[in-house]
Amino acid sequence: MPPQLGRDPIAEVLKAMTLEEKSLMVTGAKRREVVPVATLGRKQKNITAVGGYTYPFVRLGIPAIYLSDGPAGLRIAPRRENDPNTYYCTAFPVATLVASSWDVQLAEQVGRGMGHEALEYGVDILLGPALNLHRDPLGGRSFEYYSEDPLVSGKMAAAAVQGIQSQGVGACLKHFAANNQETSRRFINTVVSERALREIYLKGFEIAVREAKPWTVMSSYNKINGVYTSESKELLETILREEWGFDGFVLSDWYGGEDAVKQMKAGNDLLMPGLAVWSNKIDSAVRHRNLEVSLVDQNISRILQVALKTPTFKNYPYSEKPNLVANARLAREAAAQSMVLLKNDSKALPLAETDKKIAAFGNYSYKLIVGGTGSGMVNNKYGVSLVQGLENAGYQLDKGLKERYQAYLTRGRPQNLKADSLITALPKLDSILGEMAIDESLIHLKAKEADLAVITIMRVFGEGGDRKLANDYYLTAEERSLLKTVSDSFHAQGKKVVVILNIGGVIEVASWRGMADAILLAWQPGQEGGNALADLISGKVNPSGKLATTFPKDYQDSPSSKNFPGTPAGEPKQVVYEEGVYVGYRYFDSFKVDPAYEFGYGLSYTTFGYKNLKLGSGTFKDKVTVTLEVTNTGNVAGREVVQVYISAPAKTMEKPLKELKGFAKTRLLQPGETQSLVFTLDAHALASFDANTSAWVADAGLYQVKVGASSQNIKQTASFTLPKSIIVQKVNKVLSPHVRIKEFSKN
């Protein structure tokens, strides 16, 4: 009997594999090619629309590994061949909303919920979380990503990975790295300085890899400084494995890269989803000595080491019945703890006891957009709209408006959806309709009859394309008209107008926010979004979310607006990150550009006081502790997000005005209650990357610790000194740009 995986050493299994088997093992397998795992004494799996599979080899005891999207919940098809049952998963809040909670424990709970569903549906590796940065407001997959800040992104992703993997299934960090646009995504060359790459675009991945040890990492489509990421040994071997200690396997994004042999040599262990031309090329390269078989063996070894940990290998008796009821409760809680109250004039929210009759305007007050399109979609059974949530909470919704909008949405819905329509890469979520026209006279009438108005503005987009300015980043003419007419009519009656933003990315708000009394940012809140919104609107839950991405006053204020999505126009081949490290709030604060809503901003129904900020020492030695007290100074129980920034001396290199180095969310504080918080800043928190020396360096001098409620709402400040400069970490000279980059400078 040949060696068996799990019984014999992997080295023995590798020796027994033929070259043909090896060349297939490092490429994905299409479903029709997969040998049924039942032949290995395991349960036959009939999962449709998992992301992909690895080849099984029965004679060696190697089963197929099942991989499935995605970052906002498990994505499988509701229908299966020769199966009358319907299968659904939980649509959790998108990553941008989860990050707005600033609560790593919540992110871990959401990850645990996703991992539980993957386990019970027979999936081995969940293709998420995704943690590329919000570099530009027009990025088409921003909803899948956490933040514009690498610390928030890294900590949230690490928590999600820990939650997923606590269930015995693997997580996959993606898309590694600098994959911050969809335009020309399969071949765009990202030109970025070593410093910006290390400090901004790799840092979140580094945090997640070091802290959570994901089973897998997915390389991205793009090039970095002229080399495809899946063909970059400097990225995948030198940085990911040697410097960060990653010990799982790397897989390509679907059809990513250009040269299968180069990918093997670079340490991209698995090519997905699998083409015969790839395995044939690898086989031929080994036979003609253009590829060392030892390298292929190394790649296979990494895959098999992960395979040993999978539920499939362990023959886990998955139930096909995850606890969707419990996960729906979690989705509701996560959404409610994460939504951001952007405006609340004259305490418009929560609603008063007398505000019982509500006139809801906007198509998507009646149909919730739970998430974005593409591989980040989830096949959820239902979505609770704003109107449904308010009705569930006991509010009376105007029946006439409801009937009009529901009829309008029904007419626009696509007909004859196929059972498998939701498993394609880029499905249409719904027919996106322009705002239903309403006569001004009818709006005037509703203003007299109802106690207040609610207007929902919706944006949905996703994989395969970036956003546009007209009618997307900016409101449509119909939306502006609706806002103005409703606002004028209801305000004339002395009644309030609340705007709900059910959006996947940043939109322009500065020009119209004056029309609203309150603005509640729901992002894309998952299937229980309407109930979560009602929890906040009613005051059952006090808003505690804060922005993890900046809302500019205008698109042109964004630092990347001058070079996004690259050159030449139309079908760009290259994008130069001229803003360098000045991404998001680092730019707005440093260059004194006033945003509409700054990074870290969010309102509450109560108020908080910060006091007694103390440092463990006035001189830095190895680390410095930061302690302070936060008190609920208002009349309603609530939670506060506390943000710790550092302003560092700029001796050897230019520095942003301040950078986030720590954050925490308090427990639910009762009125008058105080909580003490402790943060620890180590040498890494002080350091910036010096490309000239390939080292993380902390400059000598005065460091200011700024603790606040947002990047611009600093409550308390303290300082310490670093007597002399220190080299915190020396790293390899890799991924250097091939052209000179004229980066932004404050000088």
C-alpha cells in the first residue's frame, strides 16, 4: 500500500506522487474533475458554488479541500442538483460596518459565526477576511474592506481570522497586496514607495498574520512595482514567510498572474481555480529542468500541512444545518453596535413616544441592500428592510406610500431568476431603479399626516468595476429633489427628517446634509439591518459606531483623486501612489483639509468625559503605558470608542501630523459610570520605515500622545521623550519601485 496522508510523513507521500499528480496538486480542480471524496471513506459532498477545490488523490489518502467565499458570510448556492432542499447562509454586516464598531471582540464573534456555517456546510477554508485599504472613495470593493487605516484593518482582520479558525476551518487573508481598485485589476501596475507599502498597504496584513496565523493567504491580481504579486518571491517568500513567519499556503486569486512556473518559483503554492494549461506547463517545466521538482514539493507540502487540519480530512460529520437563528441574532447585534450616527440636531433621535406615524421615502426604505455584489455576496434567505424593522418595533408606516413603493420595486425586479443565478462571479443583486417619482402635493399631504419622515439613500456596487462620480458618489437629481421636497414640507410642519444611508462606500454629504435633522449611516448591514436600524432609531440601542474611513467634503479633496485609477485614461495600466503615506486622515489632518466627517467620528445619545490621562514614564524605555478614565457624563447608558494617536518627531523623514496607535471600546457604561483603560505603546508604535536603511526607525525627540473621540476631537494630550534614535527592526530591501515617485510633501 502506498504512503497515506496522516499516517505517513508528508515527505513519504511526496516521494510516492507522480509528476502528473504533483502538477495537478498545485492547481485547483474543477468540480467535474474531482474524484468523489466518498471513495476515501468520507461523506460525499454536494456543495454547489464553493469557491473551488484541490485535487484529491485516493491512493495517497489525499482528499479534496473545499474553499468558499466570502468576507461577509459563507457563500453557497441555495439549490443543488437532485436535491429538493434549499440552503441559505447568514448575511452578516459588511467589513466596513464591522470596522465601524471598533470592537475586536465583536469582529471575532462575527468570524466565529461565519466559521460555524462553513463547518456545518462542509467547507474547509473560508475565503476571507479581505483587508485592502480604502485608498479612494470610488473603490468598487470598499464594502469588503475594513478601513483606510492599517491598524484598524489589521486588528479587525486578526479577530475575524481567530473567530473563523476557532471553529476548525481555515481563513484566507486577501487580497495580498495593494489591490485597492477594480479598474484594470488583472494587470494594473501599482507603483508605490517602499515606505508607503510597508507602513500603509502591508501593515494590516502583517498584524493579521502575526497575531492570528491564518491557514492561507490569497495573492492579488495586480502588480507591485512591475511584478505580479503571485509571481513575486520578494512578497510571498521574503516578506510573508521569512519576515512575518507565515506557515500556511498561498493561493492565487481566480485566474490571477501570468506565468504558472513563475508563480511556483515565487511561492504561490496553489493556482486557482485550475486549468489544464497550468498543470501541463508545470509538468513540462520540471521535465525540461526549468523548474526544480523540490520547489513543487515545497508548495505541495504547504498545501498538505493545511489539508491535515481540515474538517474534510478529519471526516467531520457536518450537519448541513448551521444555527442560522443564532447567527441572525448576532448579525442584528453586530449591525446595531456598528452603525454610525453622523448627525442628530435637536435630539431628533431617538424618536419620542409621540413619533409613532412615519412616512418612509426612498425606494430602499422598502428593500434592504444587505451587502455588495460579486464574491462578497451571501445567499441569505431574507433581508429585513427599514420599514419592516420599524413595523416590528411597533411604529405605524404610511400604508399608501408603502403600497406605491412596493409596487414600483416589484415591477423592476428581474424575472425568472434561475436557481443558480446567485453563484456566478458577478450576479445582479436586483434591478437598481431610479427614485420613484412622487408628486409634491402628495409629499405635502404626508407631511401633515405623519409625525416624521425617513428617507433612505442607497448605493450598491462590487467586484469587477469601480464607482463613478455622477449619480453614485454624488446624489442623483431625483434624490436631491426628493430630499429637498420632503425636507421643506416636513420642516414647514415643524416635523423632523431622518436620512438613512444604506451604502457600500463613501458618498458626498456636505451639500445636502443641512436638509436632514439626523443622518444614520447603516453601510450595508446584513440581513437583520432593518431590525438593527429600528433598535437605534427607537433608542433601544445607543449608537456607538465611529467612522473607520473619512468622508471628504468633495471627491477632489481625496489625496488619491489626482491619480485614481491610473494612466492612460480609459484602460489604465499603471497607477502611481503619489500620496505616499498620506492616506485618509493622515492626509486630511496633515495638510489641513477639512472633511465632511473625519476618521473616528460618530455621535451618541449620551456624552463622555475623558480625564486623568497618565503615562507610565516621561522617558521611553522599551515601552510606555497609557492610562485614562472615561466617564458617561450623560443620561443614557452607552459605549465610547477611545482612540490613541501619536505625533512623532520628524528628523530623518517626514511624518503625518498624527497616526492611530491604539484603540478600545468601553463596556456599556451607565450614566455617571467610569471605566479605566490601559494601552501599551512599544517601540514599533514609534517607528516609521526608512527606505534608505531598510529599517523601522524611531527618531529621538518628543512624542505626543493624543487621546480622543476622533482624529480631530482630541480630548487629552501627554508627552514623553525618546533620548536617542533606535533601529526597531531591520528588514530586507525588496519591492523597490522601478520609477521615481514624486510623493506628497508638507515641506
